[in-house]
Amino acid sequence: MGTGLKVAVIGGGSSYTPELIEGFIQHYESFPVTDIVLVDIPVGYHKLAIVGGLAQRMVERSGLPINVSLTLDRKEALKDAHYVSTQMRVGLLEARGWDEKIPLKYGMLGQETTGAGGMMKALRTIPVLLDICRDMETLCPDAWLLNFTNPAGMVTEAIMKHSSIRSIGLCNSPIAAYKWLSGLYQVPAERIYCEFAGLNHLHWISRIEIDGQSKLEELLEAGGSYSASNVPQLAWNDTLIRAIGAIPSYYLKYYYLHREMLGEQQAAAARGETRAETVKRLEDELFEIYKRPELAEKPKQLEQRGGAYYSEAAVNLMKAIHTDSDEIQTLNVMNGDTLEFLPADASIEVNCVVTKNGAVPVPIKRVPAGAVGLIQAVKTYESLAIEAAVTGSREKALLALSSHPLIDSVSEAELMLNEMLERNRLYLPQFFKV
């Protein structure tokens, strides 16, 4: 691949974009991007203009020959792109609010990527991503699509099953784990090795080494774990963590501490502090900061967003593909025979070797025994939800919910599903065919 790389950013008006621009600037020597196109939809143009202005000031300060352009024309943005990143939210934060609040009425978890709320986000998002893939098949068929639109694992699996585009999914959770360990042991991340096993937002770290020396046992004994600002900071059950013998993703609190997490959500909603409302306030503050004409760098306040480091992970992946690096990164890829208890075409989140030809899963030494059944159950739900998103089948959507470990009544789930589909009617035409 020659110089003069073009990157199209779908959802360019996202508050995360400055982090992405910072990464392109920092890694320009090894990943020479000369054309960055930020694209969004008309309702998001005001944010696109603000973020785009900051991105242009950042590049101007760097002195690098990078052109940052803004557009509402997705096809123009995609034409001849080498890399496409997606950071979209179909339905915006309003729809996220529905995902969080409606399930609570039925005594069920309301969360962006987990449970019924996560399924609704998938139903809205997957058809749009597949439309983007169809555009790419015509306009940039050899480009890499790097998806960190949630639910990232499900979206990535849908693309792998229903498109010819080369796609890899990624999440900020693994990089957050490395930053936690780096700070805890005061060593650079390059000296740390973690083995991740599972699915997106459902993984376990079953091996942690620093300079080849295992640190897992002492971390398990100390009850150590990493976290994120978008998940309530409830303490783990130490006995369970030692029994599992691995560090669970903070999203697993929704499963292992379900009653407590549901109670936290119900209390937060009563106070008018759902995550959607909190993010809306954070974003309003961020965009006021982004407007400042003297600002020409990523502000520290961006790290308060739950998805901090997403863009760092995305730039690292693009660079690794471009340089044929053989780096090991934790990514969402097709299973193959990596986890023998899952279908070959399932999307999993594991360590991979990254080359110019993509990401190849590294053989996993150990999957915690207590994790296998939960992974299988959630993957069954995910595969059915993907089918529902593509076909618009209410029956498949209900079957998906009935397979989810956090749904305790199919009758209540059907009532909830009907209400959520109706509320999302504008974004779910596949379920309302005439």
C-alpha cells in the first residue's frame, strides 16, 4: 500500500473524533494519512461542524500535510477510501434513553449493549451498517472497515455474515485493562501480556504476565479489577472471582451482580440520571469546549466519556494493518476453531496477530470453566438478534430475548419488545413492512 492514505469516518461528528485525529497526527510517520473525511447525517451537522473545526485546527497546529474535510455525502466520503471507521448511534441519545428506561418498567435491565436495550441498539444499527457495506462494495471494495459502533461484536458478526467487506470489530475495554495494569504496576503496556477470552462486553482475562511473570494470582487475591465510567462501580464478590480464576470484564457485573446493578439503574432513572442523560450533559459540555477557537488539541475532559480510548485502539489497528506489524491486539473477529464450543462464523473477542491481511486469532490457553455456558447462551441470543435485525422478524426477536440469561419472563419480554419496537418505529422499517 502506497502513501497518501484516505480514511473515512462514519459518524464524524462524534465527541470521540478529536481522539482519532490526535492518533493520526501522532502516528503520521508510520501511518501516513493525507485525507480524512468526516461524514455525518443532516441532523448531526452542527456537531460535525464543531468537531470538524477542532480537527482542522489540530492538524494545522501539527504542520502535517493532512486534509480534513466535512461532508453529509456518505458515498463521496467512501469513494477510494483505504480505511473506514464507524462510530455511529442510530437514533442518537434519545433512542439510548428508550433502551435504558423502557426495560425498567418491566423489571428488566436497561443498558446500551446488554439485555433488551442492547438488542434494540443492534436492531437499529445492523441494517445501517450493512447499507454502508453495500456502498463500500462499490466505492472502496478493498478497504478495511473498523467497527467500534456498539454492540460491536454483534455488528461485526452481521457484517461477516452478510457482506464481502473486510471488517474487524474493536472495543476500548481491552486497552482500558492494559492502562489499568500499567498504572498499577508502573510499567509500560509493552511489558504486559493479557489473554482475553469471550465475546465483546463478555470476556475474561485468564492470563496476566509482566515480563513473562504471572501476576494473575496476586490480582485475584487482592480482588483487583478494571472498570469504566459508564458502568456502576459496584464491588465484585471476591469469592466468585477467585473461583473463576480470571479477571472478568466490568460488563459481567450485569450478570454476576444482576440484582444490584438493576437496583442501581432503577435508582438512577428515578433521579433522572440514566447513562443517556449523563452522556448528554457530558457531550454538551464537551462541545462547548470544542467550540473554543483557541483550542487545537484533544481536551482532557474527553476521558470522562465511557468510550475513552476507542479511537486510540482504532488508530493502533489501522497502523498495524498498514505496517504488517504482527502485533498482538484484542479484537472482534470470526471464531473459526478458536473457541471450539461456538459456531465457526460467530464473532468472538480474543487476542489476534495483526498483519496486512487482517487479524488471526491466537490460540487460547484457558477459558474459565464457569464462563463457557454463559458465553454459549449469550452467543445464541446474539445470533438470533442478528437474524431478527436483518429479517425484521418479531418472532426471532422474541426468541433472541428468550435465550438471554437476563430475561426472566417471556410474556413480559413480549410486552416490552412490542413497546420498544413501536417507540423505535422510525428506525426499524424492517419490522413495519406494509
